[in-house]
Amino acid sequence: MAPQFPSIQSFFEKEIPVKKDRIHASDLQIDINDGFSEEEVQAALYPTLHRWNPRNDYEDSYISSLVPGPGRRALQGRVVNFYQQQTLSKKPQAAKGCLKVVIKDDTGTLMVRLWYAKVDYKLRLGQLVSVWTPHISTSDLGSLSLQCASLVTSIFPERDSSCYFMVQDNSDTGTLCKTPLGCVDGKKLESLMTLKSFVEGGHEVDNGKILVCVKSIGGRKKLTDKKGNPIEKVDVNVFDDTSQATLTLWNHVTDSAASWRPSHTILLITSAAFRDGGKPGISMTSTTQVEVDPDMRDAEWLRVFAQRMTKKEHVNQPFPENVFDIEAATTAQNRILFNIADIDEFVRAFQSGSHPLFYYPEAPLRGTTETYTGYLNVLIGILLDETGSLAGGKLIWSTRACEQLLGRTAAQLVGSSAHALKYLEQRMLFLRVTLLFGWTAEVGRLVVLGVSM
């Protein structure tokens, strides 16, 4: 009888039928970990998103120097507007959407069509971004969405290794690309108006600008549009020294408000949309530009004004002692004559503003023999010259300056009759005086050290 050889099936274990819904890796004791993390897998599948090594050199450029056509350019700018455009293609390699991002540096603006498939770009207004692109083209002048930028570049970093888009959150020092276009020291920014002027008709001006400060930030609200699609919005209350309004942010732009600080963050808004529903409201369109904390004097002044509004003012701020050398200022050989406009320019340059001010001497209380160590507030009306004016109560008067102005001491003033006080009031009306003043950032107000007539 021929020898029996084992069949090939005998070398394998017999399979045990198990229901699919009961199979678990822990039950079969199979190690399904291949040693690679999810981040490493994604880095292998999309290398340009994790470590981009350009194969060619890119020329560092300002936006104003860009010209339409091919050319490898690298540029930086800050996000001043962005919105999303969905695509309907279901192909695996097709883009899932496109972010239209308007970036601005100190020289111009550029529209970036940022196509994406898997990457979720966390953009916010005011972010510093870097763009590497191999081509620049002109915008379609007939499109309203591109009127805010004359040049366009279209990039798809996930599919094209010759382009890249990077958000510079870790390396942003807060100083680059902060100057508004056309801003020159000492000159008013073109088309800049107060919030009150904007509400009363200034919103109809082309490229009208308003400079506002964030007052408060509301919560995120989830709504549905007319088509039933979910949308989100955040209401931000803003103000300046003339009025206040509500800035409404929609969808992806709502994340920008998370980093804003009330009474500190300044917004320069160009071409904002206006609505009047009882309370003035403004919103963003495709042509709106929002610059966060712009580098300009008016922004610094508004920030100081906003922070001062949050502080509880001392009703009777005393005269700052041991701050000014009054004798040296009075007897100095060289003394410069300033007008109110010169003082205003000087104070704004040092990020200051005006405060309500009073005069506080010691005086005996009339009708008693005790000494009243309180404050006598001598409120001066409007002071003006050929260049400007100071509203009533905007100065701190020293005891010496007050006596020189009134011609009597505080004790004599308290003991004067009503007729004498009325005469003194009429005498001071339209009286021309020369004030010896001092100013420091610590005090924040003009201090009158002496008066001459």
C-alpha cells in the first residue's frame, strides 16, 4: 500500500465561525498597532502640510511690488477679511472648499484663494500669515468680492508642492504689517470719520473708515438661514468718543472675537455695511477690511480714552507734589510759547488724553474757628486760543496759579460776599492769560503751575 502523505490543509488550524458583531481585537489578542501614530500617518500621506521644503528659491516681496504672471514669490501680511466658498465636486482628489483670504501688508492688499481638502485652517482677523506662490494674476474687476484687492493668487498646498500657506502665530511679535495704507504721521487718514458721522450718513462714502474700540463681546449664537443651513454669529459692541454701535460677525469670522480684549482692542474698519434697527449696527461684507490694533496715533489715543473710561475717576484729584520744579520753570531764561494745537499734538504722541480737572487748596470753613482740610473746586470754563480750545475743567491748578488767576487766596475767596464773587466771574470772562504748565504721562493731565496776564 502506498504511503499516506498529509494534505496541505492539515498544516492549518480549522477556522471557528464567529459572528462579525462579536469580533474584538481584545478577544482575539491581536495587536493592531503598527507602530505609527495618527500624526505620522498624516505626515506620510500629506507631506507638504507637515514639513514643507521648497525645491526652489522664493523672492521676498511686498504686495505693492507684485506683478501679474509667473514667478516664485514669498510675502507676509495680516488677514483683514476671509470667507468660505464651498465646492460641489465629489471626486476624492478634488478640493472640499476654498477660503478667500484678503491679506494686507504696509504697502497693499492681496486676495488669496486658499483651496483645501483635509486641512482646517483656523484663521482669525489680524493674524500674521506667510504665503509662497508661483503665480500672481489680476482680479476680475466685475466681481464685488475682489474689489478690495487688485491682485489674486490661487494656491492648493495639499496638492501642489510649489505653494504653501502658513499662519505665524508663534513668531508674531505684533509689529509687522500694522500700518494702515496711506497713514502718515501728522496727517489725518483719508476717509477716516467718527462713528457718529458714519451712522449719520458717512456709511455711503466709498472706502469710508471708522476707528472703534471693543466695548464688550457677546456669546456665540447658533441660528439657521432662510435655506435651513446652520449659521453662527457673535455681536461685538464697539465705540469711540462720539457714539457706539454693534459689530456683527458671522460663521468662521466669529473665532476672531475670542482674542479681542474689551477697552483695549482697536479696530480700523473700511467699507463696513450699516444697518439701522433702532441701535446702529455694522457688519462685514466681501469688500470690508478689518485691521486689528493698527499702528497709528489715533488708535493709541482711543485706547487710552477707552481705558480711562473703565477707571473710576477721583472726583478731587490732588495737585501732584514733588513732580514739577515750579521755581526752575518760572525763572528759566528760555521758555517756549505753545498753543493748544501744539500741546494736543505733543500729548497724543505720548498716548495721552484729557481728563476733568479741579483745584484743591486748604481753606478755613466760613463761620467757624476750625480749619477745614477739604477741597475747594474752582472750575474754569472753556479756554481757547487761535488754534483750539480746552473744555471746562480740563486742567489741574496749583495753589499758586489759582491765587494768581483770582487775585486772592482760598481763605479770602471763601470769605467773599456773593456780590464780590459775581464781580470776579464777570472779570474773568474773555480774560486773556498766559499759563505756565507742565505735563507728564504719570499724571495724564495738564498742570497749571503759574499765571501771568
